[in-house]
Amino acid sequence: MTLDKTVIITGASSGIGEAAARKLTQEGANVVLAARSLNKLKQLQSELNNNKGEVIIHQTDVTSLDEMKQLAAYTIESFGKIDVMFNNAGLMPLSYMKNTKVDEWNRMIDVNIKGVLNGFAAVCDHMLARNQGHIITTSSDAAHKVFVGSAVYSATKHAVSAIMKGLKLEMARTDLRFTAISPGAVATDLTNTITDENILKSMNEEGMPFEPLKSEDVAEAVYYVVTQPENVDINEIVVRPVHQDS
């Protein structure tokens, strides 16, 4: 059965966003790929052109409300509707608080929190007018715990959790749906943004003690939530590697 939905994916140029785009277009969804890297978006679009669903791209910085509104307008102009906003863009430059990497803290706040708020704001009026729509946000198991080096990152994901729970409560009398997907360790390029030498040294010394998730594993969770009956709202999914114990 063809997935008759129009989906916006932010942070679509790599990792979970890219994997979700592959899965959803294979199943027939029309997908709008959004990210800052236009070259990566063009490359992914060319790779997905033979899938069932149509793929278009829009260079977007999620920290800009104007750009997010332009993304929503472009999607409506192209496909006539927005069924799903997948707020997937995120940053994870872990660091020790004592090293005061304030610029990295602020960037995480801008992308991980403001980006989610901008995503909702961009599609809110459209979804309420249709009384239909689904907001999905990539959170993290770091929303459920804090570990050494994750204080600010965990704080941003705690905020995401609060935002999604608040939206669910506020919109309970509508047909809109809200899902936070919280992955554990995933083999993506998120760790490439880490600049803290203490964290990098610890990662190199300890290594990965278990097999992490693949981006495709999380994409399956995205597919699961968007294919539920209209009266079912999966509010949160935590997806961890089977051997991850914390």
C-alpha cells in the first residue's frame, strides 16, 4: 500500500534524516528534504528519484523562522499539503562544562530547541486549518538521563520532551499528533561536531562497548509512527541498541 503523505524532513542530508527519506519515499510518500547543505540535498535527491514517492529539496536553516516558513510554503505550493513535519535537525558537540564552550552551547540551543519551535510554528496554522497533521521530533535518550559531558545537550533534549508533551496537552481536542523519537547510541556523524579534547580522548580510549543502532533502525521507528491509524497517537518511542545498558 502506498504511503499517501507529504513529509518535510529537516536535517535530511545525512544520518537519521537521510535514512528516513529513503524509507518513506520507498513506501510512496512525497518528501521535502531540508538542510543547510544544498550539494548534499541535490545528491540525495538524485539517489531517491527512482523511489515511489516524489522528492524535492529546499535549502533551509532551522534556526531561521523565516526560512522555515518558506520551507512550509514551498511544500504546500508543490504538494498542496503538509501531513508530517519531522523536526530531525540536531547537534551534539558534547563537552565538559568547565571548558565553557559557550558558542557550542548556544548553537545547540538554537538548533535543538529553537529549530523544533520554528518547525512547529511554520506548519501550525496549516495543520490546524486542516485539523490534521503530525509533528515528529528527534529527541534522544539523553532526554531521560545526563552523563558526563552531556549537560547542555541533555538540557536541550529535556526541553524537546517538554515541548512535545506540552503540544500534546494543548492540542488534545484536535486531530493533530505528536511524537518524540528518542534514540540511544546511533552510528551517525553527530559526534563529528565534538571539539572538546577531554571528551574525544575518553571516546578514543573507551571505544564503543556495544554495536550502535544504524540510522535505518530509527527510520523504521519513524515509518511505524506515521503508518498508525488516524486515531492512534504514539507520543514517545525510545529506541536503544539491545546491549546498551545506560
